Amino acid sequence: MDRVLGIVEGKEKGPLVICVCALHGNEQVSIRAFERVCDAINKHQIPFKGKFVGLLGNIEAVKLNQRFIDADLNRVWEEEYIEYLKVKPKAEYTHEDREMLELKAAIAEHDSDDYDIKVIADLHATSSENGNFIVVPPGIADHAIIKALHLPVVVDLDQYLIGTLLGYVVNHGFISFAFEGGLIGSDQALNLHISGLWEILEAAGCITHNDHMNEDHYANQLMEISSELPKQVKVLHRHWVEPTDGFKMKPGFVNFERINKGQLLASDDAGDIYSPYDGMIFMPLYQDTGNDGFFVVEEVTSIVETE
């Protein structure tokens, strides 16, 4: 299984768009979506500007269809930790240490100042319904690419998730964001990812609107799905869990479902867990791995409110 899923390179200078697929090994829909879009560009000889690259995240975890092997690959991208790996004995590397360094090198191989803009889209799916949203670093919530995706924007989640790929590459000259495109393994998630990739390529300037609309049979799905969802939210509360907590989310919660202060949300070995705020449930954990049990978020009307 190769790190590079594919490359489309136009004859004209333009943007660099890198898609990182399956940073979590059980979130594989992005792989198929990238391949579908690349195949369409090549098959129909769509005029293309710049370069479009697909990189596979956690190769061994993909083979096993599990989130990670030793550690979450989306939590190891801290500058200090990367520096520490230079002196850490290689025999003591975790699996994700090696995957991270290889992925970092693959990104660097395509990185250049010759491009109009440089974009990294980190593609994910979630373990709960309505998992359709964008995570952005400060300052780009109003960027044309983010607006083109139409989905709810979480404006401050990066402050709660330490060591993400997003947090690392945004400090190295990339316009970067995490695209959460639906429920893991669902047909809808595949359609959303395909639509999202076409929107990203058009908004970045790699293709034209006509090329996008001719190829994307799901062009309206992002807009339709987001029509009843908040446009921007910020985090009110994060419930952290450890593997030994015995955490279990109560069944049936979906992202952005409204909840009340004092509402029963989950339980662990210590007892029942209730919401500390009125708001909306966000990223309820319905898989065996992960430290974020759930978030409570609220809608905001402008970026200023989150500062």
C-alpha cells in the first residue's frame, strides 16, 4: 500500500492541493473519494491548474481497519515532539511515530513556493450521525474554500485538540482545515467527500465551475445537508475520557442535536454523566477508541465572539 494515492498535475501553474486520507485508519471513505475524483479528471481530460495530491495517512491502521496502532496519528504533530524524535532511539519509535515522519516527508516533497496557494485538506468521518462540519484554525473561517463547502464551521476546536496535523501544517505556510464528511462507512459520506473535493478544487482555482458541475453528481448535497445546521459554533465544554474509564455514550445522539443542562448524556465507572450546559451535542463518541467523549457547543454569529 503506497503513501501516494495519486497525483494530478496540470500544465499551467496554479495551486497545490494536498488531501490527507485516512489519518485515522478506520475512516477510509476519503480514499475512494479521492480516487473517484482523480479518475474523472483524467478520464475526461479536465483542464487543470496546479497540482492535486492524495496522501495516505496511517497505512498499517488502514490495513487493519482500526483508528490507530499505538497512538492517535492526529495527536502527535507537536513541534517539540518532532524535535524529540531526532534523538529518540528508533527502536523505541511507536508505529505512529514512523507513520508521522513518513507523511511529513511526503508533504515536504511536494511543498514549494512556486504555487499560487498551498492547501492541505485533512479528510475525516465521524462515529455519529450528522458528522458534517469543518474544523479551521484562527483566521480562515471566511476563506473562499471554507465557504464553498457550506458546512458548519467549528471555530475553536483546534484549541482543545493538541498535536493535530492541522495545527502543524498551518504553521508551515498551508491553508489547512479538517473536513469531517459524514458517518464512517456510509454511502452518504462517500458522496459528501466527492462533492467536497470538487468544491475545494474549484474554490482553490484548479478547475472551473463548469468542470465541477459537469462531474459532481452530488453538487447540492453539501448545501442541502447544512441548510438546517448552524453556520458556526464554538466549544462550551469537552468531556475527556481515558481508556480505563468505562465510558459509554447514551445511544441515539447526533451531531448538533440540541441538549439541556442536566440532561443525561453518558456514563462511566464513576456513574452517570450530565450536560453542564444548554447547547448542542458535538462529536459523541460511539467507538472504542478516542479520548473525546463528547463536546457541548453553541452557535456563534461571528468570529469576533470566539476571541
